[in-house]
Amino acid sequence: MDDLRQKYIEAIANAADESALEDLRVQAVGKKGEVALKMRELGKMTPEERQVMGPKLNALKDEINSALAAKKSALADAALDERLRTEWLDVTLPGRGRRQGSIHPISQVTEEVAAIFADMGFSVAEGPQIESDWHNFDALNIPGHHPARAEMDTFYMHRAEGDNRPPHVLRTHTSPVQIRSMEIAGAPLRVICPGRVYRADYDQTHTPMFHQVEGLAIDKDISMANLKWVLEEFVKAFFEVDDVELRFRASHFPFTEPSAEVDIRCSWEGGQLKVGEGDDWLEILGSGMVHPKVLMAGNIDPAAWQGFAFGMGIDRIAMLKYGIPDLRAFFDSDLRWLRHYGFASLDTPTLHGGLSR
């Protein structure tokens, strides 16, 4: 067995590749290998001889298997070293030409809106996207039978069986942020609330997740005239026109009284929107005077304070201003679309420097 051990240990050490190593394994410890044949001879030996030769053969088999495994690992390491040497690549080098990134139109328009209202004294307020049923509906004077509260329109969060806590929803508008702002800051107050909102709808002009911005102003002696002026100034600044005509149409929202939908005079000459001219009208937002019950929900006395509120879709006004035909393209992550409609990453919108390119 010493000759057998020396024969295979030397042969394994000198094996040039894994193929030669596999041949040696078969010759040594395979089913018909030399060590296996030696083990078959144990049956012809006396019990005393088997007690001596059995452990020696098992030890020889284990030693050869260990040498095979060590050599296989060494050959693999050598092959990897050779591959790394021949396929060497400096991963710190740029793989493609450097290109400056672009800002998504939603981000750009959100910044434009914030810049315009900041110039009128409005601060930006934010709130959670998962809202309590109370903040999203009850505090806004939305009754329990209102269609907006139906599961076909609103995403309700799952509740475990036996959980009696009030339900939570993916907020359907950013109005809950107005309630939270009133609870925290009280009156007087001027805020805009931009952010993501969620509704169960999907087509060319609706997506399950979209963006809204809502505004709230609370003070003493505030009227619809103040609301009209604020909206006129916003539309002129946003669409970058010198004059604009707004039309207020009576409507109904649970959280405002009186309520009005707002249209802007425009034309679609040549398929292009032109604001402030023409004979057409385009609805852009909803507005009204804050309902007294909403003020009370925000811990503000409606006998001493009053205010106005408005809301519009950021995606919608972005489509109107920049001629984007399909709302779904905002969320497709198509780099070609973003390079076409995107904005320079350092082009921060300001009123004095210009909102858009």
C-alpha cells in the first residue's frame, strides 16, 4: 500500500488539469479502481488480517480523496488567476460616455408651483401617504355614504381579523395635510400641499398613483376675491402669460362652501394650447371657501377665522404646459421620453430667472 500511496500522491500532485485529475480519481478510488480492488480482497482474509488491513485501506482512500480535493481547488484557483490576468478590466473607468441627468417633468412642475406660491407667502407642507380614515374623509366633511369612500375608488389598507382600530387608506388627495397643518400651526395659515395621491383608476388621463397640489389660506376677512386673485396670479406665472381670464362655475365639494370649479380662457389653434386667448375654456382646478366643519376639525374657530382652499393635479398642468399627450408615460421609466421632456438638472425654477427653459 505504500507503493500505491506514493504512486497516486505523486500523480495527483503532477496533474496538469481537471481532466487528468478525474482520470486519476477513477483509477484510484473509482468503483473499479485499485483501492476498490484491494478492498474486495478483504473478504478472502482472516478476521485478524481484516482488522489490520481494513483501517489501512480506509485511511489510504481518505488520503487520496483529500489530495484530489486539494489539487482540484488549486487548479481552480490557478485557472481563476489566469482568467483574471487575461481578462483584466479597470472597473473604475467609465463604461459609457458621461451624460448629464435630467429632471422629471413632475419634479420640475412641483418646483415651479412651489416657487410661485412662495412668492405669495405660502409655505410647503407635507404629510403621510398612508392616512387615517378620519383625516382623509371625516375631518373633511365627507359623509360615510359618499362615493369616494367606496372600495372601488379608494385603496384601503388590509386589517387583520378582529382588528377594531379605525381603517387606514392610501390618501386620495393631499387635503389631509391641510387638516394636519391646522392642527399643528393653527391660524393664520398659508400652505400648499404637494404630493402623491392614490385612486383606483387607470387610462390615458388617469393612473392609480398621481400627484396633486392643494393650497390653503386662513385668516380674518378672507373672501372669494382673495382666492380669485391668487389663482389669477398663479396661472399667469405658471403659463408665463401677461394676462389671463378665469371663469368660476358653481360646484359642490364637501370640504368647501361655496365651491367653484375654475376654467381658463384658451385656444387650441393648430392643436397647441394657448392660455389667455381664444374662445375655448379649460377646467384646471377646484376651489372654494373652507367649510366651517373643516375648520373645527383642524381646531380652528370658524366664528373668528375663515379661509379658502384649492386643488389641482400636478400631472395635468404639466401635460397642458409642456404638451405631453399621455399621463401614463410619466411612469413608464422610458429614458428616451425623459431625455425629450426632461429638464436640465441645474435649471432651478425661479420667478426672476424664469420657470422653464
